[in-house]
Amino acid sequence: MRKFYTLLSREVRSYFHSPIAYVVLIFFLLIAGVDFYFQVSFMNQRQVQYTVQEAFFNSVFFWFAFVLIFPLITMRLFAEEFKLGTIEPLMTAPVRDWQVVLSKFFGALIFYIILWIPPAFYFVIFQYVAGQPAAHSAGAYSGSYLMLLLLGMFYLSIGCLASVLTKNQIIAAIISFCAITLLFFLGLVQFILLDVSSAARDLLGYFSAIEHMGTFSRGVIDTRPIVFYLSMTVVMLALTHQAFQSRKWRL
Amino acid sequence: MIKVENLTKRYAGQPAIQDLNFEVGKGEIMGFLGPNGAGKTTTMRILASFMPPTSGRATVAGFDVFAQSLQARAHLGYMPENVPLYSDMRVTEYLDYRAALKGVPHRRVAERVGDVKELCGLKEVENKLIAALSKGYRQRVGLADALLHEPDLLILDEPTIGLDPNQIRQVRDLIKNLGKQHTILLSTHILPEVEMTCSRVIIIHKGRIEACDTPENLLGKIRQAGGVLLEAKVGADNGVEELKKISGVRDVIVDSDGDWKIFSLRVESGADVREEIFRLATTRQWRVRELTQRRATLEDVFVEITHSDSI
Ligand SMILES: Nc1ncnc2c1ncn2[C@@H]1O[C@H](COP(=O)(O)OP(=O)(O)O)[C@@H](O)[C@H]1O
Ligand SMILES: [Mg+2]
């Protein structure tokens, strides 16, 4: 456990030693701020049926930034160690493969969670300034943050897998970007193709991040997406572990 | 401490090492000598459990490097070729991290890190970013890292590569000192290094062991196969022609220094041709300013072994 913690703390620290982390942080804050600003000023002009918080988590801005950050967070995880050769001192120390894989995943997850702390304050400030809550219930906040966490875990695990497959960070970023975007649009297919069978639509519905975020951000917690995202994360991490081990035979 | 049996590694079918067999006993400093691409790094990576062999077996401190890799790694201090390090960390920070990773007990980390910094002369750069270190200091960080968990056995892959002569001497002295308490396997393609530091040498070429002996014995084996140096003014003579006629002379290389000609002669094992040369010089009335038998160095052993197929 101590070794895992040691690895994890090095992973988290390494984010804050690299310029890319700050670029992501600033880019993300900017988009989230612009998103929040537009949603609020839009609502100021007309009567709407939803809350600020719902609007924030379901806007184009949000999804744009959301899909983009995962490749940026995960691309360097393994690829950089392969490229620089630091994988050699790492794996010749008495550590297990899964400790390394999990430390990289959870390191990325911690950074991702840190990204989401400042936007939470937007809602607090809104309530303070506007004198009314930004959401209709506390459940809506926890629902949307829970969905952020679930989606984040799934997409980060995809990023881990992409990064373990290559020693080129750019290629890792492109692979994970394509995979995440594809999954994202898979969920949209059901809105576009109206004549697909209901079974296919149900299946596609499992991938519909937008729909899940829609329900969760209203405070409606459905267990099916929770199970789906958690199990997909486990599958992706198991594949990452597998690919990481087979690296030895590819060498 | 190290036992290697029929070790073979192929990269995509291409053999990098073939059927290696050797042992390194406790307290030995074993030199692993071979030209680039001989398979030194491949062997060491297998011993450090970085990758599995294609076939064969290796044990480190009694643990199989593949089946019991965690224990094997815990007993081994390994310094990879070119010493890859996290450049975003500071020296002390990095060593603290490595100590924890290698399972140095919590309360001993500060003491161990302090000790290895002292030993490897890292005190003056302890707060520097690794990215800002010179090659020599990076090498020492790698060595300090290998020593952190007080392993019985050190495997050092080209510890002096890319250093200037001063740094090479420092690192060599350091290794010699370490040899008093540790078993060391070190690879190099620099000959004087093994001659000065190692108690035994393995010469590896194209993935095969060509020789394994003490430096003295290896030298003894081909001492006679050294060479003779002759500096003379040969007048109108060609020199090379006449020298080649002497029985026992294999090859003559000529160089000139003004009017003086410098002949390097390769001679057959056991032959002493100096007397013949002297006779030749007196009859042809050459003026000689030097005639010496060159003592064979490990370099000659090495050239003899690794070039044997191309001559
Ligand atoms: N990752 C690799 N993939 C394919 N071939 C390799 C790899 N690493 C080394 N080789 C080959 O194996 C042989 C031995 O290399 P190496 O062990 O690095 O030699 P040395 O360390 O003695 O210079 C070389 O011919 C090299 O080209
Ligand atoms: Mg090498």
C-alpha cells in the first residue's frame, strides 16, 4: 500500500510540474466561466424551464471542453515513460504492474477532480449574488457531480489504454480523442436516426453521455449508468494492465 | 550471486544473446566487456527483470528473475544504460521517492538518502532539478539510486559512458570502493576500465561469451601475440617488404615521423623477432632509434577475440 501511495503521489505531483497541466487548468476554467456566463445572461433575457445548474452541465460549451480534456490529461501517462526510458528504473524497482497502472489512473482522476473544484464555486457565488439557488435541489448538484465522476473515470481509463499502446504522446492523444468522440457520438445516433429499432436504441442509450448527464443533473439517480460506467472503467483498466504486461514480450 | 544458464533472447526472431552461461560469486567485481550491440544491455535487462528471456534461466541472489521477480528486484541495485531519470524532480525528492518505492523503512529513508548523497558526492546539487544536472551528476544520481536499499548486488550498465576523463576516474574509484562490500556486475566497452576495476572479465561478442577469466590470465594467454615497435631510418629501402620476410611476422603497419619510419609489427604467438630485426637492420645499415616489444593489453585480447573472424 505504501508503494502504491508513493507512486500515486509522484503521479499527482508530476501534473503540477508540467506546463500542460496549467494549460489544461486555464483552458478549462475559461470555458467553464464562459459557459456559466452565457447561460446566466441567456436566462436573464427570457423565461426558461430549467435551472442554471442544469443549463451549465448540458451546454455545447461544456461538452466541447469535456471531451477535449481527457486526451490532454492522459496522453503522457505511459507514453512519456516509454519515450524517456524512465519505465526502466520504474519497473526494475520492486513494484507490481497493477500498482503502476492503478497509480497512473488514480493520479489522473485526482487531477481531474481538482479541475472540477473551481467551477463548483460558481454555483456558490451565484447563490450569494443572485439570492436564489442555482439548482432546484442539493440532489441536482450531487447528481451532476456524480455523473462527472463516472464519465471521468470511464474516459480517463480509455486514455490510460491509449497511452500504454504507444511511446508517442501525440498518437496516444489522437487515439483517445477519437475513441472518446466516437463513443460520444454513438450516444447521439439515436437522436439522428429515428427509424432504428427500439432494441438498438436501448443499446445505444447506454453510451449516451448527454442523456445520462441530462437525467443526473436533474437529480434523478439511475443505477444502470452507474453500473455501466464503473464496469467499463474496470474493463478498460484490465485491458491497460494486460497491454502493459505484454510490453515485456514485445520488447 | 548471479547464475545464468543457457540464457537466450531474441528480438523478433533475431538473436541478441545466445546460450549464455556464467556465474558471479559473492564479492566479485565482474566486468562485462563487448563492443556496441554485443548484447550487454540485453543480458542486464533480463537480470534486472525488466524483460523475460526467450529461453534459459537466470537467478539473482537465489531468486529466479522471472518467477520470483519481486524478490529478485528487491535484492538488486540496477543502474540502466544512459540513466533515465524524472527530470521534473529535485535530487533529494527523487531519491526519497525511490527509497520509498524500494521499500526502505520509513524511519530510515532520510538516513539512507543522506548516506548515498554523501557517498556519491551529490551534496552540492541536492536541491537542484534533475533537468539541470550535468551528465556526470546524472550518472551519480543513478548510482546513488542503485545503492539506496543496500542491495548485496549491483548491476551497472556502462556507468562511465559519456563522462569526461576526470569524472571517469571518480566513478571508477567509487565503484572500486563499492566493490569492497558489494558484488558488482558492470558492463563497458572501455578496456582500461575492466583492467583496473574488475576481478574477472567476461568478453561477449555477437551475443556469445568468447572468454571468461581474470584480466591477468586473459593477458597471459596472448601476451606473446602483442607486437613489436621499430623506429628507424631505412634509407632507400622500403622497410615493410624486408620486415615481412622475417618468419613470425604477421603484419606490418608503417607510419612516418619526418625522416623516421615507425613500424608496428604484429607477430605470431610465442615468437620473439627482435633479434632477427636487429640483424636485418645491421645488414641493411638502417639507423634504429627504438626497438621494443609492446606488452599486450586487454585491448589486444579484445581485438584478437572480437576480430578473429574478420582476419
Ligand atoms: N528493443 C530492441 N528491439 C530489437 N532489437 C534490439 C532491441 N534492443 C537491442 N536490440 C538488438 O540486440 C542486440 C544487442 O543489443 P544490446 O544488448 O543493446 O547491446 P550492447 O548493450 O552490448 O551494446 C543489438 O544487435 C541490438 O540491435
Ligand atoms: Mg548497451
